[in-house]
Amino acid sequence: MPVSDATEPTYEAPLPDDVYSTVEKGVIWAALGLILVALAGLVLAFDSVWTETLKPIVWDPVVTDAGVAGDAGYTPQNTAIYTLSMLGCVVLFQALFRKWRLPVDERMVVALTAWVCLAPVLRVLEDADFFSSSRDVLFISPIIHLHLAGWLIGVAFLSHLIGRRFDGNKGDQAQEAQATLVGGFLFGLLMLHWYLLYQPAYAMHTESSFNLATAGLVVA
């Protein structure tokens, strides 16, 4: 058969960045619906929704795992909830980031790598009983991923807003001002992150040296 007679495959044009796909719309509406139902249940039937349902299935295993014994009561039910929630967040936030036109390139991958490595390191430190009892629950799955994601999304969004002030300015002076402003903002948030989460642990473990962490902060 001649090459000209062969039917070439047709591909559907990609959606514009400001348009959600069917799956993304479903995830967004499902997330909003679940949040509204949960809030209504907590207000109207607190004991049934929290004390008898969410607390023993979702919260109690996290608190148990945060103890010295570390004996988590994970079950197929709460594991499924954690997994589906994580997958839903991935779909939800990538859709929102795309619509907000947040930059996604190789520099973003490099920036995210540090946060990806941070979660397992903190989880190991929690298993070693490094963190204080008032904060160790923050370093148990899935809460560790949720609150680190909150820091990440907040930092990314605020940094993007600050950097947008210099959009259209191509001069060296504008680029330097942008780098200085965003860099100072990120350093301030880094120190706040350390003070809220890690400083109490170092105050509790006086035998631990902070020299390596200090060097890391200087490099950052």
C-alpha cells in the first residue's frame, strides 16, 4: 500500500492551561464535597463523625505511632484513605498550579528534590525519638507529608507572587533585586521552619551538635 494511502493517527489537541480535564473536575468537586460533608458532620454530629469514626480510624493510629513504642495501628481502611488522599492531592494541586501558571521546569524538579528527601529523613529521626513529644506527631505518616506539602505550596505560591513584581524587567538590576528579595524571603521562611519544628528538639537533646545544621543553613 502506498505511503500516501496510509491513514495517519489523529491526536486530540491538549487542553489549555486554564481548562480542567474531566478527571481534574471530578477530583476538585469530590474534594470540596468531602470537606463540606466533614465540616457539617463535625458541627451537627461530632461524636458520630469524629469520636466514633474518624478518630479511631485516622487519628489514633498516628498518635500511637508517635509514641516511644511506635506501635502503629494501621489498617486497610486508614491506609486506603491515606493513599487515595495523597493521589487526589497530586491531581488537585497539579491542576491548580497549571491554571495559576506556576512555572514547572527542571529548576522546579531540583527545588522539589530537597523536600522529597526531607520527609524520610525526618521520619527516621522521629523513629529515633529525636523530636519532642509535643511535635513528634507532625513527623508521622501521613501528617508529615501533609504539613511539608503545606510548607512547600505556601513557599512556592508566595515566592511566585513576589517574583511576579519584576515580570517584564529584563535588566541586570531588576534581576538582582528579584534574586535578593526572593532569596531573603526564602531564608526567613527557612529559619521559621527550623525554629518551629526542629529547634525544640535540639533544646531537648543538649548533647547533640548543631554544627552540621549550621553549615547547611549557611550554604542555603
